[in-house]
Amino acid sequence: MLNLLANLLQAVSPASAPPLRIDILDRCAAPAGDEIIVCGDRDTNERFRLRPLRGDAAASSALPKAEIPLFGDTRAAAEVEAEQIGPGLTSQRMMLRLKTPF
């Protein structure tokens, strides 16, 4: 009897919810304070198109340095390099450097 009840409960599927409809504004407003504004477009041809960055994000395209202070003025840094070592051969390597001023 318990097995029959368990099988019946597994066979019942939940009612499907209607699709969620979100209103998308025509223009994006400027965020106020620490508010985050997400803008969208219902055009399926434009859905996954990447657009150029605006503002501070476009100006700082370089990654920040991976560098930490250790003790005193000594710092440790991780850097990547690619060097030609022969015709058609490139050595890609990661360097861990200890930096101390003298």
C-alpha cells in the first residue's frame, strides 16, 4: 500500500506556472546611489550581442596587477609572459617575483 502511494505521488506532475512577464522600459534611467539598473531588449536578434563598455569600465581595460605586500617594502607579484624561443615556438610562463627596493 505504501509503495502504491509513493508511486502515485511520483507520477503526479505539478501544474506548470505561466511564463513570467517582466516589463522592460524603453530607456534606462541613471542609477540613484548604490542602486543597480538592468536594461533589456526583447528583440531576439539583439539578445546576446555584446556592446562597448561605457564610462570607467571602458577606460580601465587592463587587468590590475596581482601584487601583494609581504613585509616592510617587500612585495610579491605574479605575472605571465610569452617569449619566442625558436621558429614557431612560444614559451608561455608564469613568473612569481619578489620585489624589494634597494
